[in-house]
Amino acid sequence: MDTDFGLECNPLLPPGWTFELRLSRNAQGEFSGAGLVRREGQAMCHLTLPGLRHNRAQALAAVKNRVEAWLAEWQSRAALQPALAL
């Protein structure tokens, strides 16, 4: 998957985690995308990101928030299951 984001996105990730994004725009000018969060190269979460925004910077900011929210939830569950810990 090609990474397509700039400073507007760059989600805060722990060491060893990466995020890849494929962003596209439909005929109405609305962005959507598909993202992949990896931990040490292993796919952890596939994100479908429909109807983000008409503005690319706003779309990327929405993606950043979504990825960081997913990671926060994952970390909270991992704290309850030490085998998942970072």
C-alpha cells in the first residue's frame, strides 16, 4: 500500500508501529481511503475511511484522529491482557 500523507496526518505511534494510507477522491470531490496499521511489520488493523472531507488537509486530520483513537483503544485492551502489551 502506498503511503499518502503529509504533516497533517502523521499519527502518533509507538516505536515499531507504522501506518500506511491510500487516499482517493470521488467525482463529488470527497476523499476516502484505506489504511493499514502495522506493528513490527504485522498487520494489526485495516481501516476503511469513507466520506472523510472535501479538503485534503481536513481528511488527513480525520484519518490521524481515527488511527490514534484505534491505537488508544487497543492499548487499553492490551493493558488488561499482558500478552498483547507493547
